[in-house]
Amino acid sequence: MQRRQMSRCVLAIASAAMWACGAEGDAVAESGSSAGQDTGTDGRSVEDARIGDDAGIDAAADMGGDGETGGSPADDAGQPEGTTCTGAPGDGTETLLDLGYDPPPGAAGALTTLDLVRCRGAAPRPLALLVHGGSWVGGDKANFRTAAPDFIPWWLGRGYVVAAVNFRLASPLGRPLEVGPMDQARDIAHALAWLNDHADNYGIDPQQTIAVGYSSGAHLVALLGADGRYLSEVGLPEEHITATVSLDVHAYDVPFALGLMVGSVVQDNIPLIEHLFGDTEAEQREASPIAYIDGYVAPALLVSVQPSPSEPGTHGYIVSQAAAHYADALIAAGHVAVTHHDSDESHASLAMGFGADSDGVTEAVGRFLDTLR
């Protein structure tokens, strides 16, 4: 195991795994990986996988680049079309912070912004849209740059323009539910529409979008990939999202997930889930991706982590069972679903170590992307 020590303690609002804070206020997590097991389910190579929840990752490890700005793209003159970017200083990478997108009516505010990282002067590239976690009530787009130093560079190296999006945070437990997960999905759809409208400005191929979510963000990208209403509301076809990558969550079928949580290590989080998704099964299914599998569903990779995936009540069991349950339903409905479980990763190390050499989850994502070509 490789220990990664971050520069300051971060409040992790997680359903099952949280940062451990040392005596000096440092956030500490362990990073490890192992290759997943491959199983065939729909006639193609499928990884054995599962998923979990969320830790708000935020620390001081800037990914570098040619500079970070808060405005429109810099002049591309003099950059060769085939420029390769990895996020390293001087390689043509441009990072644009806090670009405002057009929010839904009544949702304007500081959180309707996105960060965009691109390779200047390259031909139009597919988009990797990153959606942060935080148990729906916390988190920030900056986490992908600061606490997971290899996350964005890995996607750049695969040939993507990367956009990490902020959106309204859900109303916390104890307050009236003014913003819920479906409102968050609506915000993200508006961000996608803005990126589509500005695709020429930022070198984006609007026909290829991979939505990547971590923890509660994994639920949101799964919902956007299955329920076409959100994209339809902003004038985009449901096929605009060409694939989804969900990194460790359990809320694909909320009533099913709640059943797994009873008597488990995360039983205390049931009130938060019921607050966000409703008390009745009908309400809970409205924001469950599994309720929308009769139509188009983007090919989905469902990743889950943590030990003891066969031991009821553990985080690993809950997220692996939730992912398998959703994948089985997708495959039965004729969709593409791939699962991958890594027992050596924690919920935190999954994000912090993504993109590192020989990282098992990263390799699984790479194999999944290769099947889409």
C-alpha cells in the first residue's frame, strides 16, 4: 500500500468512507489497487465490479499546466494540431477555471460554473465531463484538480477535453428539501448544453461525451445516462452522452440500496437517503436510474471498491450488490453494462490514486473506453 498524505484535513461527507484526519489536521488515505475479475455477461468482455459512496476530496496538489485562467480560451496560434497534452507544465495544456454556464431558471449562483482543461491547438476532442461527489450535499469540482493529481491528466492523455462541473448542493438533513438529486442532474444537463453550444470555442467534439462521476456524482451520471428527460429539457438528444463511468455508489435503485443498508455499517445514513430521495418507494424510484432502462441508456461502467464484497453489511458488499443488480437489469434490457470491483481500494484511494501507473480501477476504465471505439 502506498500512503498519500494531503496538506490539510478535509471534511468528508460520505455514506460509508471518510478521510482519516491526523493529529496535525492532515487528511490521510491509503492507496492500493488490484485487477478486477473478468466475467462474460452479454457476450462481451465484462469486468466484475461494484460501487460505493463519497468523500469530499480537496487538498493542495495542483495539476499544473500552462496556466490557470478564468476567462475565454487563449489564442491557439502556433500550436500543432496533433499536440499531446498530459497536464505537465509547458506541454500545451490550458486550464480555464470557473467558467459560468447557463443554469436552469432560478438556479443562478456561484455553483453553476465549471473548470475546463484542454490541449490547445489540437483537433476537436471528445469530452470527459467530471461530476464530483459529496453525498449530494457537499463537494466541489476543484477536488479533481487538487486531491486527485493524476485524474485529469489521465483523461488528457487519452485524448479528451476535460470539464469538471459544479452544481447546486442538495439541502442537508434537517432542512426542507429545496434542492435534491434531480435538481442537480438538471444543472449538469445545462452545463452540458453550454459546452455543446461552445464546442467550437474549446475544441470539443460534441458527438462524443463520457460522463464520469465519483461517489454521489456516480449516481448523477448514471441518472443522466438513463433518464433522457434532463438532456431533452436543454435541447440535447439523449444519445448525447455516449457512455457513463460511475465510481463507487449504491443509489442506482434507491429502494434496493436502502434494503441493503438496514443493519449495515452505513445504517445511520438511511435518514439522509430518505431525506434526499423521499420516504416512499415511488418517490425513491423517480431519481433511480434503474427506473428508466426501457429506452436509451448509455453504455455504463459501474465501479465499486472496498474489502469483503461477499460479507453482508459491509461497504464492499452494499456497493457491489447495488452495481451487480443494476448491471443485470441493464443487460436484461439489452444495454451495455460493465462492472468492476476492487477490494484493495478504499473509497478515498479510488479517486486519489486514479490515473496512477498500474492502478487497477484506471486500467478497468481504459479497457471500457477501448470497447467503445
